[in-house]
Amino acid sequence: MAMVRYILKRCFIGVATLFVLITVTFFLTRLMPGNPFEGDNVSTATLEKFAEEYGLNLPIHQQYVRYVGKLLQGDLGTSFKKPGVSIVSLIAKGAPATMSLGLTAYVSAMFLGIVIGVWEAVSKREMVRSVLMSLSTLGISVPNFIFAILMMLVFGVWLKWFPTLGLDTPKHYVMPVVTLAVYPVAQISRLVHASFTEAMRMDYVTMAKAKGLRQSTVLFKHILKNALIPVVTNSGPLIAFLMTGSFVVESIFTIPGIGREFVNSVSNRDYTVIMGLTIFVGALIILCNLVCDVICPLVDPRIKITR
């Protein structure tokens, strides 16, 4: 019952958070300078006609009420710049590429981050620990778009090992996934290293060694299980980073996902596309955070569910 009440409470908080996100994004888009229909050859009369057709001539609070009313009916609207194209169809078309890219980067970051973190914690060679620490610092410090440009230049243009545009084959995934995963790998490895090192000093580890358990059993069954708790709790923010970080990566590698659509919609002041993609990404991140919060007590019974 406590778990059910907790999930219901978190769902309520998630819905309230999404409502605040919708409200803030709506008014911010309307404060953007310019007009979605502005162009070099568009007359004032045509602009006024478009504004009346899409309700942009109404006071902003009326536009907001009108938009929320349609949203509650499941209508995200249509694109201003692509007449007749619904926001739902844009999401359905771009989400698979974005989610496959993000999921691949997430799994890769988790695996490599945990391996590097454990390696750094158990290694007895100072040189190895120094190199791994330096690489993690570099991964955290350098923005992912810099990695993207460097990888395109070196591995795409000079060496021609990997294609630089699109997401058609497994080889197309390599550079975008590496670009997205660099920062999470560095962050996860640091978390695992710190928690693993702390867990190695615990009394239950000393007792397990005193019982004559094998080193591998002590490391993976007793230490690693507890060392992964910070990684699980940070999975929600990590997913948020990968989702928002993919926006820039998709634009650089010309990947037909929702990230590229979002960047283009901001440039074109396409209000409905901005709103629809923000709602989709926000809801996805809230859901992932909820799942992570539910998983934590299952991984570590010491974590209690609060009502």
C-alpha cells in the first residue's frame, strides 16, 4: 500500500510539474521576438489573416486557455510552418530515431561507466588510476558538440571510418552515440569509483573476506550491488541529459529525430511544434524519474518509501 500511495503521489507531482512546464513554455514562446509567418514577401494583410486563422490575434491569456482546452482533448495542434502536419505525426516520425539513439547511448554509458569506475577503484597501479581520472575529467569538461565536430573531422572526413550523416546503419550510430555517452560515462565512473571505494571499507566486506569468500564474489555480490545505488538514483537526470543533449547531436549529424525538429521549430518560431515536443520530452523525463524512484527501494531495501 505504501508503494501504491507513493506512486500515486509522484504521479500527481509529475502532472503538476508538467502543467507548470506547459504554462511557462507557452508564455515564453509568445514572448519570442518576431512572428511565425514573417517573411521577405509576406504582406501585412497576409500576416493579419494568418494571425486570425491561428488565433494569434487574441489576447495571450485567451490563447493560453484555448490551447490548454485543446490539449485536454488530446489535440496538440498542427505545425505553423508545415500546414496540415500534426504535432502527433511529427513526434511519431522523429521519436523512434531519438529514442533509439538515446537508449543506445544510455546502455553504453552505463556499461562503460560501471566498468571504468570499478577498474579505477580496484586497480593497484597509480598510473592506471591517474589515466582513468584524467579521462573522466576530460569527458566532463569538454562539451559534447566539440566531441561531435572532432569525431566528424577525424573519423568521418580524414579516416573515413564512419558515415557522418543520418542513422541508417549500425555504423551510423557510432559517432552520435559516443558523442552523447562521453559525459555520462565520465559521471557514472566517478560515482561508481567513489561509492565502490567507500563500500570496500565497510564491515560487511571485511566479514565476507574473513569467511573465505572468493574475491569475485565479494566484489560483485556484496560491493558492486551497493555501489550501484547512486547510479540508479542518477538515472533520471542522466536520461534527461541524453534527451536534451541529443537535440544538438541530431542537428550536427543530421539525424531525423525530434531533437532536430525542436531546433528547427525554435529557429522558425513554430509555437505548436515547440509546445508539443516540450510536452513529449517533459512527460518522458518525468516518467523515467518516477521509474527510477520506484526501482531504488527494490535494489536497496534500506531505502524506505515515504508517504
